[in-house]
Amino acid sequence: MSQTNKARVLVVDDEDVARRGMEKLLKLEGYQVEVADDGDTAMRALDEHAADVVVTDLKMPRVDGMALLAHIRERFPGLPVIVVTAFGDVSSAVTAMRAGAEHYLVKPVDFDELQLAIERSLERRDLRVEAEQLRQQLNDRDRGGLEGLLGSSPAMQKLYKTAMQIAPARASVLITGESGTGKGELARAIHAKGPRASRPFVTLNCASLAESLLESELFGHERGSFTGADRRRIGRFEQAHGGTLFLDEIGEIPPSIQLKLLRVLQERTFERVGGDAPIKVDVRLIAATNRDLPHEVEEKRFREDLYYRLNVVHIEMPPLRTRGQDILTLAQHFLTRFSRDNHKPVTGLSDGAAARLLAHRWPGNVRELENAIERAVVLTEGGQLTEDDLPLEVATAGRTGVQIPGSTMAEIERYAIEATLDAVGGSTARAAEMLDLSIRTIQYRLHEYGRAPARAPRPQA
């Protein structure tokens, strides 16, 4: 019973005695129970609070059980529904089962049968989630990525390994990296690979809201708590109960919100704006930022205690320019997608276009690459993308070498290695000697760049 003891059950019945009876007995068994007296009330409850199982009567005024079942199948396709029907009304139960109900029970409801039906519904839900996770893992393995992420460079392989290691845990995760590197995709992948995959994944961009609105979005508010608050609002923490909350641009939140966020992480409770009742939540927090948070802590713009609460596990997203051949893997992925979306038979990249893509610095990272490929697919008139189809800043990349100032040490090193290799006909031994580096270092760097070292010519017989 350890799994079901924490399950949330929504009981929907217009008969007060039946509704309260099921509520009382289920609570005694350790379930979290919410009740509704018709389908309309139940729909609103589901929009405000996640449920693990719904138990609903079929015959109710206003919005009946069949309408509620149809709403759930559309909005919450994985949510199990158990229907309750009057004695002798088997045809309604059969119709409900065909419409997607997990089980049906006959009034008066036998409580042992109800409890068994709930347990079986949860087990079937978990099996479906496990099957979907296995299917996704096989897909990810075949395409060299992790749920929404692509690439097989050493940096990405290391990232996939770390993500899989931390996915089952409850620990907070801090994802850092430049804008456009895929921090949100990584957060979603960690959620999808963990035990909370069947529960909500809720996101919030902290930089897009004013302080007063951010507080309400995070914690919700009570009716009348401020001008315009004409009804209660459920915040992102409550929406994510049992699942994962992803806070993007965490470095942008103001000090007052930082303090309240720290309290939630420490105590796992909070109050809505304008309320005083503590609300307990079970949420895994994943945060992301492109800011240097240790520097923000030194400058007193970010709380040190909150930083350490967030930074239990730290993952740095690698910039696209360091991922070598991943650039072409991603480019082909985007090309296939945009060709399909725009009904254009574009099948690949010319050698010149591929060279320009590899030479570009990609300051906007994966997001910039995606936009560049979409533009190129829309404008091209051929079946293959060429240099002329690419944006000007990409099409001219690499033609003038590195810029000083304006290039990183890694970019300068890459230019020096590749230019030297070109000058010595691809000989890693001669390049290593000229650059005062080891041959192994040259070979490792070429692997990072997605460029295979040239083979030495065979001696002629």
C-alpha cells in the first residue's frame, strides 16, 4: 500500500451520503481525497489539483459522468477513471468502458472492491508509464540522444550519463549555460526519465513577470488578496504537486521572492498570496540560468543559502560551437522537420554548407541553428541546402580565421590546430611537433571538432 497511500483520489457523486462515505473510508486508508458533486465541479477541481484516480458516478445533473470521462480523456489521457453505475444499468457501464474507463462498480459500492479497483488502476498506469519510458529509451539510443536532445559528442555523452544518474533522485538541479543551449529540454528529459514522469511537468520563466505577478504565479493567491483578484488562483507549485517544477532564468528573481522560494525548499510548505493556511507540496525543483550565480552571490544580488539549496546537482550545458559533428546532426534533424512542415523536398546539405555550419561560432547556440535552417529551407529553390541558402553571417563563417579580440582561447586553439593540419597535409605527428602538443591531444581535439584525422599514405609496393 505504500504507493497508493499517497495517491490523490477525486470522488464525484451527486448523492451526499455516497460521496461522503467514500471520502471517509478512503481517507482512513491513507488516500488524499477531494470530492465534487457533479462533473462541472470535478473539471474545475482537476484544473486546479492533479489527481491520480477519479471515481465518478455516471448519472448526475448538469454535467454527468460520461461528459466528465470525455473531458478527462481529452485533457488528461493517462488519468485512470473508475465509474459507478446503478444496479442493473450494465449498458451504461459498458459504454463508459468503451469510452476509456478503467473499471466499473455497481451501487451500493463495496469498499473492498473500490480499493482493489483503485490499486489496479494505479498499477496499470505505472505499467503504461514504464512501457512509454522503455520505448523512449530505445528511440533515444537509436538516435544518439536523450528525449528532446540530440548529439553524440563527448560533451553530450557526459551530459546524458549525468542526467540518467540523477533522474531517479529528488534532489534539486541547477542547469547553467548560454542561452539557446537546450536547458529546458534537459530539464524535461530529467523529469521524463524519473519516477515522476507520469505527474505534471510545470514551467515558469522567471524573467518574464513583474515581482507581484511572479509571486502569484509561483504560490497562487486567494480571492480579494489584491485588486483584480476576483477568484482563487492555484500557483505553479501546487500545479506541480507530485511532479517537477522548472524555473527558467532563476537568476532574475527579486530578493523578496528568493526568500519565499528558500522557505519552500526548506520546509516544503507555503501560503498563497492573501492566505494564511500552510499548503504542503511534494515538488522536485529544476532551475536554469545563463547568469554566473556565484558572482551574483558575491555581489549580494542572489542569496547564498538559496544558491546552495538549488545547486545540489549542477549540470553545465555545452555551447554548440564545442560540440563538433553534433552541429550537422542537429542541422539534418531541423532540415527534415522544416522540409516536412513546408512541404519542400529538401533532403540534405551540400559540402560547402556543411563546412560553413561547422565553422560558424553559433553565439545563439541550438536556437540560432534551428532558425538558420528554417530560413534556409523556406528560401531554397533546390533539393539541397547550399552556402547561398544560409544566413550571411553563417555563409561567411570561417573564411577570415579567428578574430582577436573577439574569439575565445578554445576557438583560437581550434583554428591553430586545423590550420596547421591543413598546412602539413593532415599529419597529426607533424602538427603536434609544430604546435608543441602531444599527438594524443591533437587526436582528442579532432574528435571534439567532429573531424577525423587524416590517414597516413600507404607505402607503395
